[in-house]
Amino acid sequence: MPRPIAATVDVAAFRHNYLVAKRYAGEAPAFAVIKSNAYGHGLLRCAEAIADCADGYAMLDFAEAAALREAGIRQPIVLLEGGFEAGDAAEASRLGLTLAVHEPGQIRMLELDKVERPVDVFLKLNTGMNRLGFRPDQAAAQFARLRACPNVGRITLMTHFARADDDVGIREALGRFDSAAVPADMPHCVANSAALIRFPEAVRSGGVRPGIILYGCSPMPASHSAESLGLKPVMHLQSRIIDVQQVPAGETVGYGGRFTAIRSTRVGIVACGYADGYPRHAESGTPILVDGRRTGTLGRVSMDMLACDLTDLPEAGIGSEVVLWGRGMPADEVAGAAGTISYEMLCALAARVPVSVLGA
């Protein structure tokens, strides 16, 4: 018999969330960010769920982009880190991809590669993230160089916010972005999930790039829950109780004795651990559902198991269903209690966890 842990991916929920993002975007194209295997949800299943309504997609990997093209996806695809070596511009041209350009070598690549047709580019500005991109006072020179290159097609100006969850951070970054001396009619693409929801000025004609909201999570769960935004969870991770221990007061649970029982405690052992993608650093009390009722984890998460408190759930026992995150247990809440973010948890789902698809 298979181990009882399993995940489901609800592609109808993914589609619903993309349409929510499009409503926020208005007339601006919405590029669905499906990098990292669609945040662990499955690249092709998510791309195909919105193939009839998507304005475009955004990702990092040439092989993933090629897989979309082979599957019949014809919408624009933006590679957010651009090309990496000679020949990448030619490959982008062949596949009809848009390349981000964030450093001079990538412009040189476009100038030297032999391409079938001009390559559209996103010229990336560094407005405070200090990770990728040209500074705004360099934008005019880089734009001129791209515009002079016959291998370059449409040019869009882009940035990525370091502080999209507060108004001051967005305004400061947009001020730097708008100071760039480029043509006034040049299209812009700046809004990620948080800016799309909170800051209409960041929704520009060149498009928006929703990411985490597509997967039913909030980019700022402390102030805007996923439910309040009208989002639906896409990934549902569940398992079962496989053993029960009665632990006397004063004894510990798990590796390192991180939890000490202050009363006689009924401990359920769940078939889920960090090798399945559950965060190892989750502290005792991280919420889960057992047979639809809330309780918390106990002690340190093991490779293949974690412990939970069943003391006040006398009806629960071996075989009881456990929801780690998903329907009824928001991934954002679990992530917050575990000291991480939902992005990391979703991307960490291990290959050994069987995945089924709903809403296909």
C-alpha cells in the first residue's frame, strides 16, 4: 500500500485566481509567473489551465519555455533572467521568447547572435532591489543601444520592487523608475502580485506579473488574507495519523527533545516530514487540521514524520486525516507559524509526494 501522504493541485482554482489577477490588471496584459515548475504546482498543468485566456507567461528556464511551445502555447513568454550564454538570443528568436536584459553582456549577445527574427526585450532597471538591472541614469544609453540593434524588436521597461508591501517603498521605487530618460511612450511592466493589489499606479500598459496570488496565497497575509482577496488555494497537502503515543508529563517528543509535555499528552504521528517538503524549522504549535479540527505540531519535524497534539481530540486516532495546508488550512498561516513564506513551502513539495489533479 502507498504511504498515505498526497497532494492535489486544483487547476480550476488556479484559473480562478488568474482571472482575479486580470480584474486587478484592467486593460494591462497579465503575464502569469509560472517559474520553478509553477511554484511546485506543475508547469504544464497550470499553463494549460489558462491557455485560452492568458495574456502571456513569465519564467526563467529555456527548457520550460520550449516545453510550453511544444505543448501548443503560443502566447508571449518572458524569460525573467534573460539569456546566459552565446546562442541564447538565437534560441529565443526561434521559440518566439521575450528576454529580460539586465547587464551589458546580454545586449552584446543580442548584437552578435544570428537570429531568425527580432527578439522582444524587457530592459530591467534596478530601483532599489540591488539584485539585477541597470540604474535609472543608465537607462537612456542602454535603450539607445538596444534600439540600434537590428536583432531587437519591441522594448519594454521593467523593474522589480524590493518593498512592494508598503506604499513608501513602492513610491520610492516608482520615482526612480520614472526618472529614467527613455521615450515617454515606452511600455512599462512593473507590478508584481503585491503592487497589483495595493497600488494602481504600478499597473502600466506593458503588463503586470502576478505570481503568488495565482496559487491562492497572499503576498502580504498580515494585512490582506488570501480569502479576503477572493483567492482559492491551489495546492492541498494531506496525510494521515500512523501512530499514537501517550506521553507522560515531563517527557519529551522528537529529536533533540524540543517539546516537553506539561501534562499527559496524546501525541499523533503524521506521515509527513521535511523530505516531503514540510518546513523542518516549524516550531511546536504550527497549525494543522486533524479530521477537520485545528491542532498544532509538537517538537522537531523529522525527515519522514511529524508529531501533533491529539489530547483534546479524543476521537482522532490512527487513520485520521491530516491537512498540512490547503483547503481549510491556509498555506500563508502555516508559513507564518513556521517562520517562512508560502512561496518556499509550495516550491519545496518533494517529488516523492504523489500529486493528483482536480478541475482538469
